[in-house]
Amino acid sequence: MENTSLAIVVPCYNEEEMLPSSLPVLLATLNDLVARNKISADSKLYLVDDGSTDNTWEQIERACSDHQGQVVGFKLSRNRGHQYALIAGLENCVGDIIVSIDADLQDDPSNIEKMVDEHHKGNDVVYGVRAARDADTFFKRATAEGYYSLMRRMGVDLVFNHADFRLMSRRALNAMLEYRESQLFLRGIVREVGFPSSTVEYDRQVRVAGESKYPLRKMLSLAWSGISSFSTAPLRAITVLGICASGLSMLMIVWVLGIRLIGDTAIPGWASILAPLLFIGSVQLLSLGVIGEYLAKIYNEIKQRPRYHISEKRGSIK
Ligand code: UDP
Ligand code: MG
């Protein structure tokens, strides 16, 4: 209740067009919750600049000096990506409950109040779930839905249509921070952590300014990182593929020998050699590729490199 402090963590990458409209809304949300005794007066907004190349950091600095004691800014030493900017904010914030939200207001901050209410009912994690995704393009919606069901089928527990808009209690966040993997897929880790949870449904809005920082390439990379961090199903699929391929090859061999031994026609020639050759060759390459991906994953994890570096701090976290 009124003695529960809230930390809102916002990753920002080249958001100079968005911050002038989103900062006032986020601050108003915070002030309103304080005024109505839902959270304590020392609640704060944490803005993490993910190595932006535009004026984002200058705007964050200004917000920190205009709203001292309420806004804290961290600047990462370079662009690391959304998940890393998020973990930097989560690791360095102070608060009894922590909400992560994007800087572009696509996830409406008015839902934070519902999340806080859900928390007060005894939930450690409250997932923001996109009920309607009309604001997203057809392509984004279709790929996202396909992805969530693929993950489900591979045995990965994800909350359907939940991205990274969520509330966590201090104990749930601390548990999540114990996961030290360097390749982050936070929405997967949070399910591993457990604790009582509930959901808040909302309609996703269109981005009103600036453009999406998630082009197809980054989306695919996050999607693959999610699969390879939480499932070894692709390795199992290779085994199945291998079994099928060798079954097919055996049939082919029986057929070829049959023609040679029983029939009197000579083997027609290169087609029967080339087809299995190409088939087996491509299966082998594909398999090596998938095994390589997991090997690369081990290689990257074993180095245990730091996940980010903070180069500047503004505002006080006390
Ligand atoms: N973001 C970030 N680093 C990046 C890319 C994005 O911190 O390398 C932030 C971005 O500023 C925004 C959030 O992550 O606050 C989500 O990005 P975006 O809105 O572009 O993604 P989309 O909503 O299109 O999936
Ligand atoms: Mg967005």
C-alpha cells in the first residue's frame, strides 16, 4: 500500500521523438498513484539509455534535473539491445515492486495501476498480456502467434502474447537476477522463476512517434535466442531427421539392389545416386548448423562476460 515503493524501468534507444510525449505520461502515472496512496512517495522512474545516437541521453539528463528524486538515468556504454537495457535497469533500481515498460507507450501505462492492484492481492508477478493486437501489422501478429505456439510445442513455458510489460515483486526480481546467463530472454526466465502470478489484459496501441527499433533481423535473433536458451528440441529434431533420412536411404538401397539383382535393366544412372547424395548432404549440413548454434551458445555463456556497462548515471536512487 502507501509504503510500497514502485520502480518503473524504461529502456530507451533513439527515442528522442517519443520521450517528450511519453515522459509526462509516465510521470503523471507515477504521481497519480502516489497521490492516491497506492504507492509510496519515494517511487521512481528509471530511464536506461541503450547507447542512443540521438538526443535521448540529453533528454534523460534534463528529466533527471527537472524531477529530482523522481527520475534516475543510466546510460549504457553502447547499444546492447532491449533485453540488456532492461536488465541494467532492473539490476540497478530500488523498489518493492518493479514495472518494466517500453518508452513508446504502446503498452498503456494506465494498466500499471491494475498491475499494482493485482500485486496487492498477493501476486508476485503480473504479466501484461496483449488482448487485441490490431495496432500491430498483420505480419508482426502472425509471426508472433506462430512463434508462441511453436515455443509451446517445444515445451517452453511462455505467457501467450506477453512481451516485457510486467510487474515483479522484489523477491521475484531478485530470484530472476540470480539467472546469470549472458544471452537473455527475460520472458522465458520469469516463467522459470515461478511465484504466484496473474495477468492484466490490455490493447496494444500504435507507436505514435519514432519507429520500431525491432526490425525483422532483431526479431528473428530474439526469437532464436528464446528457442535455443530454453529448448533442446531442435537437437532432438535432428535425431528424428537422421532416423528418417537413414530409413529413406535404406529403402533406396533395397530398391537399387533389387533392380540390379532381380531385373535385367541396368541402373538408370546418376539420378539414383545424386538424389540421396544431395539429400543426405543437406541433412548433414543442416544438422551441423544446428549443433553449431548450440556450440556457439555454450561458447558465449562459458566466457561469462558482463552483460552491460553503465557509463553515466544521473539522479539519486536513495
Ligand atoms: N530498445 C532498446 N534497445 C534496442 C532496441 C529497442 O532499449 O536496441 C527499446 C526501445 O527504445 C523501446 C523498447 O526497447 O522502449 C521496445 O522497442 P520497440 O518499440 O522499437 O519494439 P516493438 O514495440 O516494435 O517491438
Ligand atoms: Mg514498441
